[in-house]
Amino acid sequence: MIQFVRRCAICMAVFLAAGLAAPTVSHAQDAAKSADPATPAAAPAVPPAPAAAPVSPVTPTVTKETIENPYGIEAMWRQGDWVSKGTLIILVIMSMGSWYIIFVKLWEQYRLIREGREMRTSFWKAPSLKEGAKRLKANSAFRYIAETGLEANEHHEGALTENIDLNTWVTMSVQRAVDAVQNRMQDGLAFLATVGSTAPFVGLFGTVWGIYHALTAIGIAGQASIDKVAGPVGEALIMTALGLAVAVPAVMGYNWLVRRNKVVMETVRGFGADLHSVLLGARPEAKAAAPAR
């Protein structure tokens, strides 16, 4: 029992000594911190910086480099001889002539179709053939046919023409007028047919001439390097392409214009046949209406 009391007293003494020593150590540490000049003071609180706005990526500028083609048409014209230049000029003339004829003939066909529509509404509703002819345009193909038929019907005299009966004479006059209109509509089509059939061979001639230059360059250089062959071979291929580019529109234009001419001439021939019938039908009435001598 006495030992138990001693142990309790010893434990209480130890706890009391620890409690008294703890505040002393803490006060000593605070005093050391305040006395130490090297210890920096606490910095004030700094607010966080705002987040930076996202920067859009910069698109790099692409610079397109233009490289001059040493084997194009311009280079071929500068470096080619007189044969190559002459062939190129011929193809250009063929192409320009073909397009000119195509546009001109299309305009003539459109004008003749329009005159045919006007003829149906004005000529056949006139009180007489002369009045109907005057209603047509001055340079119209239909007016030309009408005036030719009227002249043949009214003037059938002469030592030679009197040997032909009136019906045959009027028929021949009207038919000649229709044929004249058809010949005028076919002007230039022969040129288109010629260009369509010869332009590929003109281009082929330029191709052969370019290949000849390539073989000559190989023979002079002694080796078949690409720089010796590219120019002449490129010239040959350009000539072939130009020949086809000239021939194809000419052939297509020729076929198209021939087809349209057939449609237009059907209207012209129909007008000639109707005019012939009216002229011969009005002749007996004119004789009956004429006063007896």
C-alpha cells in the first residue's frame, strides 16, 4: 500500500514538471523569433492574377511560287523554227475562221426563221401578192422569192422565153430563187468541212517535226537525257492537241449547221411551192378580169 502511494506521488510530480516546462519553452521560442532580425516578415496576401485570354493560332501565309514553264506554247513560239511557227499560225487561222463561220451562220439561220414567222402572219393575209411582197422586209429571202415569182408571172415575153409555157417559166424562176437562198445558206460550210478533215493532219505534221527535233537533239548530245528530249517532244504533243482542238469544233459545227439548214430550207421551199400555186391560180382570174380588146 505504501509503495502504491509512492508511485502515484512520483507520477503527479512528473506531470507537474512537464506542464510547467512547456509554456516556458514556447515563450522562449517566440522571443527568439521576435529578436532574430534575419527572419523576414510575413508578406501580405496577393490576389491571384486573372487568367490570360486564349491566343488564336496565327495562320502562316503561304506564298505561291510561279515557275515559268520552259516547254509551253510561249516557249515553243520563242524557241521554234519557221516550220513550227508556220504550222501554229495555220492552226490559229483555221480555228478563228471556223468559229467566225459558226456564229455568222447561226445568226443567218435565226434571222431566216424569224422572217418565216413574220411571213406567215403578214404575207398570206395581204389582199394581193404585190401588197404581200411589200409587207416583207427589204432584204428578206422570202421577199426575194416573191418578187422573182411576180416578175416571172408578169413578164413572159421575148423571142426565146415565149417558147416556154408560163407554168414552166414560173416554176423555173421560183425554183432558181429558192436555190439561190439555199446556196447562200451553205456558204462557209465547205470551209468547216475542210478544217475538220485537215486540221488533225496539220497537227500531225507539227508532231512529226517535233519528234524530228528530238531525235536531232539526241544525236547531237550523244545521250538521251530528259533535258534534251523534253522540249521537242513537248512541242510535238502541243501540236497534236492543237490540231484536235481545231478539228473537233469544226466537225461538230458543220454537222449542226447542216441539220439546221435542212429545217430552215423546208420553210423556204414550202413558201416557194405555195407562191407558185397562187401565181398560176391567179393568172386565169387576171385574164378574165382584163378588158377585152
